[in-house]
Amino acid sequence: MVTASGGRLPRLARQVGAFGAVGVAGLLVDVAALYALLHGLGLEAMGQAGFLAARVPSFFAAATATWALNRAFTFRNARPEPLWRQWAKFIAANSVGGVLNYMAYAGCIAYGAPFIAHPELAVAAGSLAGMVFNFTASKFLVFREA
């Protein structure tokens, strides 16, 4: 039996905290990429379709950033494997969370004006929607400990 003071629980709490902090960094990358696409490429002029299209590459930018940060900090004791393979596993494992994320974002954008005016709120809602699934997938499928 592992006690709360000496084993799995403190490590799990550290990982959840680190995953959350990395998620905030990913949210910032996601929002920055989204705004760059919306305003830099003029996709906001396309209305909801532009907001939905811009979210796909912004999500991949955020997912790549969170993979790198989770690899370095959250799951630093994971078994070593080639970067490309681990990145691909991360993207694949987190794709279900990504779908939940995108669905929540799309629902917010479809709701209209408040989220069109502040798409970062829709991105945040999507991030929260996928976070629990993504932590579980990352911990048990991607960054398995040696």
C-alpha cells in the first residue's frame, strides 16, 4: 500500500499542478496563434467560418507547445523515446480531448457576439473541456514512466 505522504499521491498532485500550469501556457499559445490567424490573415472577415478555420492550426500550435513543456516538466521521468514518435503519440492520444475542446469552442462561437468579440473565452472553455481527458491520456498513453 502506498501512503499519501510517501508515494503516488504527491507525484500525482505535482503532475496535475504542472499539467495545469502547462495548460495555461498552451492556452496563451493557442490564443496568440488564433489572433494571428484571425487578424494577420484576415480570417475574422469570414465570420464564424473564419473563427472555426483559424482554430485548427492554433490548436496544433498549442498542442505542440504543451507536448514540449509536459515532456520537460510534467512527465520528465517518462521512458525515453524518439521525439517525433512521442509528439505523434501525444497528438493522437489527445485528439479526443482536442475534439471535446473544439466542440466547446465551436459551441461558444455559434452562441455569438460575446465569444466573437472575445474568442479567448471560447478557447478557454474548450481547453477546460478537454483537460481531464488529455491529462489521463498523456499520463498513461504518452509519457509512461520507466
